[in-house]
Amino acid sequence: MACLRGAFAQPYSRVFRNLQVASGIQKGAAPPVRAAIRFEDCRETSGVQFTLRNSVSPHRYTIETMAGGVALFDYNNDGLLDIFFTNGAAIPSLEKSGPAYHNRLFRNHGDGTFSDVTEEAGLAGLGYSMGAAAGDYDNDGFVDLYVTGVNHNQLFHNNGDGTFTDVTAHAGVGGMVPKLGKAWAVAAGWFDYNNDGHLDLLVINYLNYNVATATGCFAGGYPAYCSPVSFLGTPNILYRNNGNGTFTDVSEESHIAQFVGKGMGVSFADYDNDGYPDVFISNDTFQNYLLHNNGDGTFSEVGVLAGVAYNGLGDAVAGMGTDFRDLDNDGRPDIFQTCMFGEGFPIYRNMGGGQFQDVSGSAGLAARTSRLTAWGAGLYDFDNDGNKDLFTANADILDNAELIAHRPYRLPNGLFRNLGNMTFEDVSEKAGKGFAVPAAHRGAAFGDLNNDGKVDIVVNVLNGPPQILMNRTESHAHWIILKLVGVKSNRDGLGTRVKLTTAHGTQYNHATTTVGYNSSSDKRVHFGLGDADTIEEIELVWPSRIRQVLKNVKVDQVLTVTESAS
């Protein structure tokens, strides 16, 4: 029963309102607390019974290797993160022909166990599902869910009674692309691009691909998944929230439709601190996009000029997952991206002035990741020392990679500790037995499943059980988790920028659920605090541009912060 360790924290603390802005915040990160980062895979004792089925076929349809989203969100508002997995379907029908193909929702009981509530919740889904994005689009206080897939996306409205209703048609978010019709969407994300207090939806489409007409590919005389180079890309879709339960496709007027790529990952951050969320799209064998939000409802593609379209060698990588957060605590969000064997995973450091630099070499990451392929990704402070670490969900693309490329298909996951000076140490082999198991890892989601202040990880695995990686790092480092409640801003507070100051210095983070590869993480904002036993100040800048300051905040708590009136 070791997986039941870790006391669950008390429910959320008091709400702060109407606090005034203060200045004089220090710079710098908390000093490192060098406890070994360790995780324990608790899937066997958790009650989570699930297998991600991709219906692998002799033909090797490209869609088979792409499935596997995860979402961590509190669907019933009991203060505990629940787990949602996407699942595949039969091929070539692309129908969920039986319960084995159902998407699955598992309710968190708060004692280390979960129960399958898929049927009663109404979330079994339709079609060959890919990714998931959680967000409260109607500001009713209950988190809703968008599921992407092959020619079939679904929006599920959370009814607040443990059930969901498919409102895709009514909301107008089915994923139709002009002149192409139904598209293959891999990922999606919620963000309030126009700061009107309602979450908008960005759908990331992949290849112009049809199972009915797709020809097979071979490598070394063996069937293989075709390279994305063989296919055209598909425009992405931006849906503007009308505030009445419906959305309008504004892909053309926003210019989003102009930037056709082969998207696999998406992340949001206000990289230039102008008050509007920007978009990074991780494209496969195609230049990445950095979409600057112009603040007038339009976006400009600045990836080439900014230095993130290609890696430091000037090459387009086989981009997969991404996260967009401040890695060096300088107040400027940086970009991390996973990709394919032989490329190394780029870290694009935000240099200010709209410029980024690939620092994966000097960070010690390029060489360590050049022999890996990874999908899911996350930048989180796993040891609560005040510095965000890197996680990668690793596996090759080809299920017969041993035959074709003479390299393993199943790989163990990766964990890279942030040493605080924009360099990283590979601690994967020391992170517990769960990091020693090779598997066909895909999507990963992040959040504190037991409210003990340590960020846990759930990883989906093709044709195998998922991993429920509980953070068992034995550290006395302090922490805080902020549960944001927007009033003028969107209810989830997504896009809120947070600046936290202790005696050791300043850290930065922001509220987002769009992390990694086709997955959705905890909307709450986590900070590790090292040995600081008091938080001097927390400054929040909400999407409404309301600035709110909390003074002398107690550590080691999940704190609810409601947006002030001014």
C-alpha cells in the first residue's frame, strides 16, 4: 500500500480580494534544495484500468502512432484532480466499435485510488480520438472538455452533476476546414486571445490524410509509418467564444488560417509582456510558428524573425510536444520542444526584444537528447527548489524501429533537473523504477493528484497501461499552489501572469492547461519555494489587466485567489 503515502492537504484557504499593488520585488531564484527527485508508479494500486488501443494494422496507417492524450482536471469540484484518457477506434471504420475503444474518465477518491465513471459521465466519445483540452468555456464554475480526433472533434459541456453533454453541433466547433471538410486534429488549447473574459479555442490540425485512400510506405523492405513529408499540412482553426454557448470560426479574419503547418503541439504565453497571449505551434518536419497576438483580433507569424522556427543549426525538426514557461526566472517565458531521434530537444531562451536563442547545447540537453524521440513534455518544479525541471515522455515513432532503424521502439521517460543556471542534469536513471521501464509513451499531463505540494505525472502508453507517477521526492522544500478564480477575466484565470517573491528572490509562472503533446494539465499554478518559509509577495496580472498583490502569504497550502474588482 506504499502508493497511498502522502497526506492530502486541507481544502482551499481563504479568498483574497481588493489588495493593492506594491513594488520593489527582488530578482533571482530560490537556492536549490538537492533532494533526489523520485517518482513511484502507482497505477497497479490506483484502480486505473485502461489500455490505449491504436488498432495497429499491417498497413501502418499514420494515425496509429499519434494517439494518446491525457487530461487532469477536477470535473466534480471536490478539490481533487481526476484523469481522462483519449482512446483510438477500429480501423478502417474509425468507429468505437466496443467499450475497449472508449475514452475513459477516472474519478479521484483522495486516498490514492480512482474509479471509472466514464459511462455515468457520458464521456465514452466517438471516433478515433487524439487529444484533450479542459477549460470552463461558459464560466459556470465547472470545467468542460474538448476532444480532438481523426475527422471528429467533440465539445462536452460539464452539467455540474457529474455528467457531460455533447454540445459540438450547437457550439459550432466540429473542426470543419473550408474546402477540405473534416480535418485530422491532434491537439487543442483554451486561451482568451481577446481578453473579453471568455475562453476561446485553438484547434491544431495535422496532415491532409485520408485512411480510405492512404497508400502504404516501406523502409528497408518493411511496412512503416509514412513520413509527414509525404503529405500536405492542414490549416488550424481559431474559434472565438461568443459568450452564449456558441463559437464563431475566426480563422480567416484572425490570420490563423494563413499559417498552414503540420501541427502536433501548442502552448501559450505572453512572451513580450504586452498583455495578450501568444501562441507557439510545434510543427512536424516543418518550421515552427510563433504567432504574435497583435491585440486587435489578429496574429502575425514571427517565428523566423524571433529565432524559433528552426533549431540552432537552422533545421526544421520533427516537432511534437511543447511547453512555454520561464525557465530561468527572468520574467520572460522560454520555449521547450520535443522532437525526433538525431535532432536533440531545443530550448529556445527568451532573450527579450522579441528574440529567442536555441541554448540546448549550452544547457547540456542537446547531446543528452539526440538519441531520443519524445512526445509529451512539461516544465515543472518537481523538487520544489524554485527552478522548473524538464520531463519528456519518450518512445520511437515506428513500432518496428528495431527492424527498420536498429534502435529501440520502447524507451524510458526522461527527467532533467534544472541546476538554476540554465543548465540541466539528466536524473532519469535515479528517478525511480517508473523511469526505468521502457514503453511506447505518448501524451503526459501534470498536476498535484494528492494535494501534497508535489507535481505528479500521468503518461499514456500505446497498447499498454498508463503510468501514474506519484512524486515521492523526499524534500523539506516549501511550496504553494494557486487556484485562480476569474471574475472579470475567464473563470479559470487562464493567461494570468504570476510573480512570486521570497527572501531568496523572484519566480514567474502563468496559468495554462495547454502543455506537452495533445494533453491538458492542472489549471492551478504551482511554485516550489526552497527553504523559504514565508512568501513576501505574490503579484498577479489577470487577463483583464487587473493587478492584484498578496502580502506575507503562508507557504505549503493550496490557496484560492479570486480576482479583485480593481
